[in-house]
Amino acid sequence: MPSLPVHSARLLLSSLVCTSLAACSPFTTPHPTASVTVPSHFAALPSTTLDTDLTKWWTAWQDPLLSHLIEQALAANLDIKSAQARVRESRAYTKEAKSALYPTVGVMGSMMGGGMDWRHPVPPLLKMASPDIQDPATDGHIAGLTMAWEPDIWGGKTATKRAAQHMSLATEEVLHGTHMAIAADVAANYLTARGLQQRLALLEQSITTLQSLKHYASARFNAGQTTQADVQTIQAQIDSALAQQPLLHAYLDACRHRIAILAGVPPEQAPELPLSGGLPYTVPAVPTATLPSTVLERRPDVRLQKNILEANFQRLISAKTDLLPRFGLEFFGGDGRLRFDGLPGVSGSGGLMAVNAYLPLFTAGRIHAQINAADAQLDQAVAHYDKAVLTALSEIEDAYENRFSADQNTTHLTAQVAALTTATSQAKGLYEGGRFTMQDVLTTRMKKIAAQDDLATAQTQRALATVQLARALGGGWNANEWPSTSARPDAGQK
């Protein structure tokens, strides 16, 4: 293929020089700033605390079954699979936006052939005398290389690429937030189920004690030492306890079913939760964080809104560049041949280059309307980011307060159970010494069981408050489990 003509080469050089000189848009777009002032420390914590590693906070509970159920759900949960698919989709869109910065190159080719009517070049009498003589035929081919490129002179396409990159990062934060939510959901249902198992065991003890108390009251009634009303009152307590059993069992099964669904299996395959007496887990110490700003950088919901804000900022930059001229560069180079029967064939090769320019003069306000819409969307994104920050700070402070109040409640109820345990032992001794009746002993035992039930409920609330705090601090996800391979936005922004 011959070289390009001199004027075409100059045309190409001029276009490239124009592109390099016009490096950015003359429209300045200031970056928005958040209006929320992040505090220097959390009110519930001293400023000298150290950060707790919350990547896999559930391992601090020292419960192998809890860790297994959470890891199983994180590996098979359908919401996580859906979020992973959205990440792949957003990365594909990012690659598509990036491709607009490069030239489009293609290869084209065609072949042709057929008869041609040259207004009877063959004399009619000769054609009648020799019917085999036909009109001349033709055939030919052409093939070449095409290229089209619109240089990103004002940075509009680069801004669009950055917006796509930030939206891709936003979908990754949705995935991280899903990881965090699933881990907390499994733990909450597991710990609730454990608490229900304890309450069911205490309820069985309560029913047994009430039945013994009824038996004792019936004997006293037969001996004329009490009334029928006392016996009926005890029976009503037994019926009330029996009525609670199916409700607690249904609640327990609902927690087990929820754990199964989170793991992507039917409720019929819900895990069994054997309880070998006492608490199967150890509630860990209060997780801490040094700075609120550090926690905000770790929370996926705040990171999500920040990337959405950055994406809208880049879209506004891109929308403003539509007011500026656009330039395009096109090139075609090829080789072809055309031949007619009875005539010499024609062939040749060459190239054609063109520079296109477009400047919008009148669009009935369409471009300005698009800029105003992008500007409004950016304001919305800033408001959503500020709201996410405020929500995160509120959730953290509330979670700390819930955990500390649960600690105090558990401490007082533990002391109450200890006191009633002592009272039950003393009542038994007094009964054996003839100073207490059996009813006194059984009544004291019922008070102890009721206190133990309150303690079991408080321990469950304390465990749930700890899970809530771990989630509020942004724990429960690891970026290495789903590495971010999408290109990070460029550092330079207009």
C-alpha cells in the first residue's frame, strides 16, 4: 500500500497536536464537600482505645458451630451470589466506557460480479446469428482497513470512564455490605435459638416444680389444710407454662429455618443445634475503634455512597463537555480491482483521511438541561452521603449503649440468681429442720427459675447487642475474598 499523501499526513499531525494542546475542559467543576463534621472520638469510648480486628468477629465467640454456620452461609448465600454477579456486570460496563477512549479499527471487504448491459455492444444481427454470444460480464473485489477515532480533547470520555469505575466500586461495596449483613443475620438467629433452648429447658424445670407444688397442695386440700382455689391457682400456672412451650418451639424452628435459608438450602435441611448444658459460647469483650473516621472508611454503606457521589461528580464534568466542539478522525486504506469481459481490468490501492468537527449551536436548551440534571443528581448524592455518615455514627453510638446497658442488666440478674440460689438452699435446710413447709421450698425454687429465665433473656440480648456492635463498626467482610480487579479511578480530576 503506498504511503499517505503529504497533506493527509499533515492533517493527521495537526489533529494530534490539537488533541495534546487541549488537555482539559475550560469549565471548572469544584468538588463537593460533605457538611457533616465527624467527631474526633466516640462518646462511649475513651480516646486511647485500640482497634479490634473485626474481619471475622465471630471467631471471638469460641463456638465452632457458629463459625461453621457463618462460613457456610457466606459461601452459598444467594444474595451474595447475586451481588457478585452485579460486580461482574459493573466491571464489564467499566471496560466498555474505557474502550471509548481508543480508536475503532476494522477490516472490510466485498466481492461483486454479474452481467452488464452496455447498450448492445454486440451487433444485434451477429447476436441473432450466434445466440451463444452474451453481454459482457463483470467482477471485482475491494478490501481495506478502516479506523475511526474521536479524541477526548475536553476529557468528557475520561470523566465517563471514571464515573463507571466509581459505580463498579459501589457495586463492590454492596457485596461487602451483603457479606456483613449475612454474617450478622446468621449469628443473630443462632444466638437467639440458643437462648430459646435455655428458656425451654428452664420452662421444663418450671413445669416439673409446679406439678410437685400442685401435688403438695392437693394433699393439703385433702387434709383440709388449704382451699380448692390454691390448687386451681397452681394448675393455672401449669397451663400457662405449657402454653408457652409450642410458641418457644415455633420461634426456635423459625430461627433454624432462617439459618438454612441464609445458607441457600430449604428449611427442611435446617441445622440441628445440640445443647450440652450451659452457654455454648463466650460473649467477647466490647469491640473498640480508635477513630470514627477510621470506622467510616470501613463501613460499606458509607463507602458505597462516597463512590456514588464521585460517579455523579464525574458525570457532571462529562455533561459540561457537551457544550464544546467535538472532533473526529477517520481513515480508510484499501486495495481493489474491477474487470469487465472484453476490456482491460482496473486495479489500484490508496488511502483517505478526514477530520470531522461538530459544535452545537442550537439544541433548544437540551445540553444545559442535562447539565442541570447532573448537578441536581450530584447534590442528591452529597445529601445521601451525609445521611449515611450520620446514620453510621448514630448506629455505632446506639450499639455501644445497648451493649453497656446489657452488661449492667446481666450483672444485676446474675446477682439475683445467685441470691435466689442461696435462698433455695436455705429453704431446703429449713424444711428439713421443720421450720419451712414444702410449699415454701417449691415457691422459692420457682422464683429462682423465673430469675434464671430473665437472665437467659438478658444474656441473649447481650449477645445480640454484641453482634449489632460488630456490624455497626463495619465488621464481617474481607476485601481479599472478592478482590477488586476493576481499574481504580485516575488520580487527576477536573
